Amino acid sequence: MSIKSTNISTIEHRVEKDARWRANGHRGGVLWFTGLSGAGKTTLALELEQALFVKGWQAYVLDGDNVRHGLSSDLAFSPADRTENIRRIGEVAGLFADAGFLVLTAFISPYRADRDMARNAATDAFHEVYIEADVETCEERDPKGLYVKARRGEIPEFTGISAPYEVPENPELVIDTAALDVPQSLAKLLGYVESNFAIDG
Ligand SMILES: Nc1ncnc2c1ncn2[C@@H]1O[C@H](COP(=O)(O)OP(=O)(O)OP(=O)(O)O)[C@@H](O)[C@H]1O
Ligand SMILES: [Mg+2]
């Protein structure tokens, strides 16, 4: 996105990125969970946050439902509003990552271009994690009763029913939650995080 303001400059931090990483024992970064409603993004992000916290890591979940109560409370679910929502979250996640956190984001984020925009905001610290489950599985789970409402036509532009979901083309990690249970999914995530973000202490 182009910058509207003029007369702005960039300040340099005095704390080096490496110093933050060494203090934390891990790199900062963004694990961007994407997938259909009910695929398991929130469930797994919260499990992973807790498991990492117990290990002494700085991890924090940004979740769709919470963000829409605050940061994006002025936005709805039109394509333009979804894009702006993801733009804001991508920027916030990038800032958290820069601060040394491992950010776990749990947003449907159905558009490839929006996810790429989030990737650009966090640059090489960004890892796309496709939380994969087919729409039939998600509809069967329907943890929030949203599919029932969407089928009744009570929720316009519902991803997977009346709005598109663009499957990730090159995600860094895929978690197939139709095949794996929660502990198996968590183990796979933890293994990935260990090998990509841990630094020797
Ligand atoms: N391997 C798995 N990983 C995660 N959740 C699973 C798995 N297997 C079954 N589930 C169940 O699937 C449901 C996933 O719901 P959850 O709220 O996490 O989805 P979500 O992707 O965050 O959806 P939304 O986009 O609507 O917020 C839960 O009821 C969870 O118990
Ligand atoms: Mg969720």
C-alpha cells in the first residue's frame, strides 16, 4: 500500500534483532494459519501458544474473532474489508515478530493476494501454515454453528459456502486436521517450530 503521509522518517532501534533472539532463545516470526472456518486454526494456535509458553518462549496468538472486536471493529466481510483486515493484522504481526515474538495468527484469510501482502509485511520471518480440512469435515464439526446459519442464508459471504477460499500454493507447512487429531497436529507444529525458530543457547 502506498504511504499517504509526507515528512516521515524511519528510526533505528538500539537493540539488535539478534540480541532479542538470544535473550528469548528463539527467533521472532509469524506462523500464519489459514484455512476454512472450523478447520482448527484457533484450536491449534491456542494449544501451540500454551505449549511454547511452558517452554519459556515468547508466543502470542492473534485471532480473527478478537481482532474484529477491536483493531478491525469498523470492518465487515466484503472482499475490500477482508483485505484491509488482513493488511492490518499482517502489519501488527510483523511488528510483534520484530519485537522477538513468535506470532501465531488464526484468520481464515481466504485470498492468496492478501496472505502474500502479510508475507511482505513480515518478510522472511513469515511462515504460511495451511490448516487443511475439507468443507464437509468443517461443516460436520461446525463448532460455532456458523455453517448451519450460512446454509440458511443468514450469513452472507461465508467462506467455503458463498465466498471463495483460495488454497495456499506453496505453504511452508500443511496440517491435515481431517486426518490428524489435535495432539498429533500439535506435535507436528511443535516439531516445525523447534527446527525453524529455536536458536542454540
Ligand atoms: N486436528 C485437529 N486440529 C484442530 N481442531 C480439530 C482437530 N480435529 C478436530 N478438531 C475440532 O475442530 C474444531 C475446530 O474449530 P476452531 O474454532 O479451532 O476452527 P477455526 O479454524 O478457528 O474456525 P474459525 O475460522 O471459524 O474461527 C474444534 O471443534 C476442534 O475440536
Ligand atoms: Mg477461529
